[in-house]
Amino acid sequence: DDFTRRDEGKPQSIAFFHFDGTMEPRATANTPSSSPPKPQTGPLVFSNRTDSGESPNVTALVLDALNTPPEQNTVVRAQVMRYLKALIPQTRLAIFYMGQKIQILHDFTDDPAALRARLEKAVLGMPLEHVTDFAQSIGEAEGFVRMFAGTPAETAMLRASMERELEAELAANSAARRSRMERSLEALEALGHHLAAIPGRKNLVWIGAGFSMVSIDAHGQGPFTMGDNSESKVREAAQRLAQEGVILYIVDSKGTAPFAAGQNTGGPFGSLKQAEEMSSDPHVAMSVMASVTGGRYLFN
């Protein structure tokens, strides 16, 4: 409220405010400023030093409820609470929440108790786009087909009907995942714009289930695959984050829990099983984003 921002004379809202540095007394004849002198530079000589000395190294935690199942969010909250209790003193940390949009749960502070108190009160919502349990749907369809195993003609008709239903479900899941991918990229870029105002390196620790940039159907085709612009969208978003000094450290919300073995791709609906398994795998997209920014993707 103490500041006004104008663009061509028109008042603008301040979406993000951050002070970085220490307050220096105004210099007078008797009390010169304690700020270090600016380095002398000549033509075509550039410096990455700021007026406040060394650029800070800050960390932002992003809790991703957009892509993460609620049962995993519970584990994530518990693990982050443990992490905050073990912070090195004077570590500057902020916590952000990714839901329908990116929100600040707590701005940068070196007070871990304040961070824990805010996190305890936070409500981590449900994913916005629902994805069905496709493995359960496959199991139910296989069981239904087995009930008519003694009648070949009816079995063939029933199998064709089940395939059409499963293909529609697969397509709906793919559409939901693509929407999550686009929303996630928008949220991360918005956060990158906020953090760009802070000089120096910004470590962004993104905890969640991640998203896939691949979607195929039972015939190996689909609305977006590795061959079209989905990978380029992911790479371009990561490049823009890197240009703003953001380094991505992506942590799988399953943490160190072992991955479940890949589902059996045999049976009457084997191609559909394989298509869903490939379409729901976030590892390629997350590895690309982390590597482009110079960070890491951490998973079991």
C-alpha cells in the first residue's frame, strides 16, 4: 500500500513485491554510505555484480496439486514439514502452491517456523481434470468378456464394444493430461516472471506427480505425440525459465517409494494397456524440463 505503480500514467496492480538487500543509511558529509563502490567499467565491459554485493541464492518450493493425487499430497506435506525442521539457519525459502493458478503460500523468509505454520493451514486441493483408473476399467472389461467365453460370436461383439468404450476413456484421459500440461507450463512461467525480479540463481524445487507430453491410442497414434509441438512447448517453457535464472529440481511426489511394476500388456486389450501406460508416463517430460534449466529430476 506504500507504493504506486503506473504504466503510461494508469495505475497498475502490484501482483508481487519483494525487497532484496539491506537498508543503508542515507550518506551525509559526516556519515558516508557503507555500500561498496560500484566497479569501474569501460565500453563493452559488463559485470554481473549488483549494487547490494553478491547475488543471493534463494529456493522456492512448489507444491503441485494440479497433477498430484490427493493421497500423494498427504505424503508430500509430511515430507516437506520434515525438511523445514532440518533447514540450515538463515536459509531463504518461499512456498508456492500450484492449483488452478500459482499462489504464494509464504513469501521468502529465513524463519522455518513461519513456513511450517503456514503449510499446516494450507489446503491442497484435488487435480482439476479427472483421470480415470484405466487399469481397473481394463480389468472389468476383461472379466466381462470372460463371462461369454463359450459363445465366440457374442464374445467378438462384446469385445468390439468394450474396445470402443476403452478407446473413448483413453482419449478422455489424454485430453485431461494435455490440459494439465498446458496449465502447468503457464503456472511455472508465471512463477518464473515473479522470480525474475530477484537477482541471482533461483532454485525451484517442484514436488508433484508431473505431467506427460506424449499421448497415443491403441494404434500408436494420437492427438499429440513426440512428433508434434508438445515437446517443443515443454522445451521452450523450460528455456524461458532458464533465461530468468530459474533452475528446476523436480521431485517425484512418490518420493523414494518403489514404482509399481508395469502392467501386463497381454490379454484382449493389450494394445490399449500399453497406450495408457506410455501416455501417463511423466519421466520424459520431467527429464527434459530439468535438463534444459541445468537442474535435476529426482525419482526412484
